[in-house]
Amino acid sequence: MGVRKSILVRIRLGFLVIVILAVGILVRIFDLQVVEGDKWSKAAEEYGLKFMKVEATRGNILSDDGSLMAVSLPFYQIAIDPSIPTDELFNESLDTVSYLLSDYFEDKTAEEYAAELREARASGRRYKLLSKQLVKYHHKKMMEEWPLFKEGKWRGGVLFEKVDKRFLPFGSLGRRMIGFTRMDSSNIVRGVGLERSFNNKLAGVSGDALYQRIAGGEWKPVDNDLEVKTESGVDVQTTIDIHYQEIATNVLDKHVRKHRANYGVAIVMEVETGEIKAMVNLSRSDNGDYIEDYNYAIGAQGTTEPGSTFKLVSFMALLEETNISINDTVNTHDGKFEFYEDCVMKDPVYYGYGKIPVKSVFEKSSNIGTSRLVFLHFMEKPERYINYLKKFGLGEPLGFQMMGEGKPYFNEPGDPNWSGCSLPWVSIGYEVKVSPLQLLSFYNAVANNGKMIAPIIVKKVTKGSKVLENYNAKVINEKICSDRTLGILQGLLEGVIERGTAKDIRTDQYKIAGKTGTTHKVKNGTYVDNYYASFAGYFPADNPKYSIMVAIDDPKNGAHYGGSVAAPVFREIADELYVRGVEKTLPDTLVNDGVFPMIQAGYYKDLQKLADNFNVKNVPLNTTEWVRAQTTGDTVLWSNNTVKEEQVPDVRGMTLKDALFILENQGLKVRPRGNGRVQRQSLSPGTKIRKGGVIYISLG
């Protein structure tokens, strides 16, 4: 046989052997896993071995500026295999380790720890849980310097088993919006809020590891090469401004407590982008406190009859369908109007409004005026009115990024409940159900020059500094109505604040546009003395930046109208948001160049004494209590800094003590930031003060 032929035969024989071995291995694997699978599973159970899921570290939920809203923090459970250390190492470390464990956990004496460790070692136990208490990461690092512990698991036998715990750095702020997840008995992920809605991003990829059951029902991880590593979850960055969230929460909390309401909702949306900057849901608990429990802002629990805030929708339909003028008149009669027998409409005031212009119908929120206009123009074609509602984006859910969005509903021709009363009642927000977020999106479209966008609450998904996904608001309707209709509606919404049902929240600082709503609630088919008060609007009306929806369910203590219950919440939130924006544009305070620039403004006697002590020449141009400093050469001239009643004083250049004294005496709530003297103030000097208003001052 030739050399070449001999080599080929050997190669073929070798290849054949390899194939036979491979087939044998595959057959054996099949036999072990399928044919004998039950047998070996039972054997593993007898030995207490089991593969168990190892959860990945969950990703973070972040605010719009990257602040942590939800984070998984590492904690550790400490165990030991007392059979691993040598006799010398175990004995020389035992007393010190027992003392340190007792001092740290404070659950047993040092003697008890020492006795338990000796007994575990003597009995041959391979796993001893030292305490059920979890240890923080920085405490783990400290413990790793202890005797025996510093030898690690291979020489000291000490095991630090990681356990992730979800933590909310801002406490209960936005708790329901953030939400939670849990595994049910069928191993299906349940939960609510952002945690559940973005669980596929946050959860990461779980791994598997082999565990052994030990005495006491505990499971000990077994070091082996079969472990499947976990892959950590990614971060979800929201659109929420945590400062706005805090403002909205504090304001809403104050008012739901004041009115002992069932629940309250406040949503802040950025007009142009559709980003949700704050979303607050506060419901009354059994003990009378208010907590973030249900998401009334978006969910089915909050999908309810909106009442008069829905009249904006009806007026949009009227203006698109007809050529009516806002100066045309409507007879609202004496506060009561009968469409049909058993179909009687009433106005908020028992005496009625009589004949009033169309614009006054909207501004005064006349039920009779609105429903008569809709009935007159759509009586013969109610389907056309309903089609307008659908065209305006109110017929379907928004497709919001969070799970659980309620489905909007309105009674329509062909439905079993449709009757002759339905059209008038739908026109004023009854026989209709929408969520606060859905209604806010409609108002936001009016503020956004007719462009209706689906709001978003998550803007990106990141892994470290890398952006994996970006989200932008989806355009629902590029133009929900004509420019003519839009201009008229914007004017009507401003009129509600100037002359109508929300005139009490008017301010000289900026323009507001909005509409009040008051729904008489129905229980078991009968109207009862419970109400749903709401206000939807936007500001500044001449250059809209934010739209806000406020709803308060079942207010008590004598007030139930949207103008007196919900509108003040809008105003207080808007005030704080406005000054935060205005503050950035205010000019720096004038700091005088001269020999003593720190003397700028304040209480005359204090500043004069200060100047005298430093031998600074000073001349009083007048000697009123409060002065402002000017310099000429090496001399300080004192000029009057008048503080007028009901006007915002000029506190720029003053110390915090002086500024607080003046501003608080004027009835303002002061929010200072920084140190030094006042550099900026959010309310312009000389403007009218609203009692209880808030002013931000920056010091530097």
C-alpha cells in the first residue's frame, strides 16, 4: 500500500471514529434529557439540586434631566461555608468575627454567634446563613476587611449573595406613575405604571444557576460551569421634570385636602412637544390621607363624564359646520329649557341668563345656550356631530406609552341608549366619557395652532451614554380645524378668564386660556349631590408653553364648581412654572462700581452703620426705611427704595434677611436660592401682588 493511500485510510478511519463518538454523545444527551429526564430530575430533587432563575439587575427610570426616579440598589445576604477555613484560621478569627457580627446586626450576642459557627463546623454543614438582614454595598466593602471575611470564599468560605432592591429616591413623588412589577403564581409579569409598561426594556435578561437545598429550606448557590450569566436592563428616560412634578403634587395635595375630595388629578404637558412634564394622581385612603394609588389621569378609573370642559369640542363642531358669529344671540330663557318631556336642561344660575351673545354662552358656560345651538344645527343630522368628535381625535385612545389607557366613549345614534335627549346632553359633556389626558390632548391642540399630537412620557432608552431608542410625539391630526375656528376658540378660552367662570384666576403677569367644567354625577341612574370639578387650559395664552388639566372628584366643604375648585389649582401650578421660566430672562441686578460695591440695597440704618464702620463716605438723599445705594467717586448716595402696598417691591441687592422681611410683609411666599445678596427676582418690581403668591429670588 502506498504512503498516500495509507494516510487517506487513517484519516478516513479517524473521521469515522469522531462521527461515531459525536453520534453517541448526541444519543446519550437525548437519552438523558428525554428518555431518562424524569429519572434524573427526581434524582436531582433527592440531592436537593435545582436550576433556578437569577434575575438581572433592573434598569433605572430617569427624569428628563437624568435624575434617578427608580433605581435598583445592591444589597447582600451573608453566608459562610464553615468547613472551608483551616483550623488555625477558623479558631484565630472566631472571637473577633463573632463580636463584629453581633455589633453589626445586633440580633445575637457574640457568644451566640461563636457557638453557632462552632456547631455548624463540627456538624459538617456546608452553608450557614449568618443573618437574614441584608447588607448595603458600602457595608459589604467594610466587612471584606474583617478577619476571615478578607480571605474570600475560597479560603475563608464567606459568601456575599447579591439581592437587588428597588428604591425611589424621591419617595412617594409620582409613585403610581412609576408603578411596580411582580410575578404572579403563573409566572406572568403583572404590574402598573412605567415599570410594567417598559418592563421588556428595564428587566434585562435573566440567567440560570444551579442551587442546592440545605437544612432549613434555604437554597445555596453551587459553583459550576453551567451558570447562564444575566444581562442587565437598560435605562428609561422620561419627560418628567421632577421639580414640576413636586410643584403639581404639593399644590394638588393642598386642594384635595381642603375640599376633602375623593381624588384629584393634575397633568402638565409641553404644548409643542407633547412631553408630559408632570402627572399627579392623589386619592383618599381609608385613613383620610392622600396617596398615589390609581392612575386616574389615563386609566379607566379616571374615564368619566367631563361636563363643561367638553363644550370646547361642541363649539369647534359648530364653528366648522356653520357660519355663526360669536356676536349672534341665543335665548337661554330663565335658567330652564325643555327639549322634550322629561328632557329638561338647566343652567348653573337658577334665574337664567336670558338672551346673550354666543361668546357669553361659552364664557358663562351656559348649558342651555350650548345645547340649543348644537340641537338647532345638528338635530336632523346627529351623526354629523358625532363624526366631528371622531375627527377631533376623541373617538379612540391616544396610544399612550403607558399601559392601561381608558377607551373614550360617547353615546351615538344607533346605540341602545340613544334618545332625543342624547344630542343636547352629549354637547355639554354628558353621556360622554374621556380621561383627563385625552381631554388635555384636545386642548393642547388648540394651543398648538390646531396640531394634535399624542402625548409622550418616555423620550429615550439608554445604556450608559449610548442612546438605544428615541421617542417623539406622534401627530394624530395635523390640523383639527380651520384657522378661523381656531382663532375664535382661542379668543373664547381667554374670555373665560377675563370675564367668565374663571375670572378669579386672572393675573396681570401672563395670559391664561381655559375652560371650567362641573359635572353632576350619576349613581344608579339618578343625579346625586356629588360633583366632578375640572379645568383645562394653557398659558401664556399669547405664546403657549404648557397646557394643564386639573380634575377633582367629589369636592366637599361647600364648593363644587370647576371655577372655584379646579381652576385655582391650575393657577397656582401655572404661577410656579411661569416664574421658573421668567426668572431666567430677568436682568441681573445692578451692582454699583465703586469703593464699596457690597452696599447695594437694604434697611437704611443698618447700611449707614456699616458704611460708617468702614469709613465710607455716605450722603442721604432721603432717609426712608428702605434705600438703594448709588456711588459717585468715593461716596455712597442713599436713594429711596419705596415699598408700596399691594405692589411687588424691588429687593435686588438686599440681604436675604431684608428681602424676606419686605416680601413676606407684602403677603408673598418666598422661595430663595443661593447665598449672598439678591441677584434676581421672579416677579417684576411694581407689579400688582396676588396675596399668597410665590416669588423666587436668586442670591449670589
